[in-house]
Amino acid sequence: MPSVRRSSDCRPYGTPDERPVQPFATLGTVDKKNTLRAGSVAAGTTLMMLLLSSPAFALTRDDGDDPGQGLSVAETLGWFVAAPLVIFLVIAGLVMVLDKSHKQGQV
């Protein structure tokens, strides 16, 4: 089996019977057992977190719970999309208007 030439060799690329250096030749040496173990630990942890956080889904009502009316699509978009954009634009506009680092009157 011919050895892989390194870039320090003086043969030009494209020489017959020469293979280019493969940059990721050792990347696929991960053990399958370790991969399976890591996947099962991640899946088990996720499943346990989902099972233990079921009260956070609020499927049952608590005592003293008095929810109001739900928001319409327009109200939801207004509160969670339009309002933050308007606030951002107001702050950006104030910063640009009140910026004093570039005084245009001086030469």
C-alpha cells in the first residue's frame, strides 16, 4: 500500500501514482459504542425532563386560576412583533439623532 505524501514533499500535485493528502483521514475513527452511549444518555435525559416537567404544560387548572381572554392573531403579532420593532426603531433613532461624536460644523 503506497504511503500518503505530505505537502512538504517536492513532487508536484498531479504526479502519476500519487494520492493527494486527505485532510479528514482520521475523522471516522469514533467508536460506535461511545456514539450509542452518548445518544442513549441524551435521549434518556430528554425523556426524563419531559416527563418531570408535565405540570409546566398546565393541562390541569390550579386553585385560584382565573385566565383572561386569549389574544387574537392581530393582537399577538402587535404585541410580540410590531411593539418590539417600534421600540427598537425609536431607540435606534434617538441614538442617531443624539449622537455627538460626529460634529459636522468643524473642519
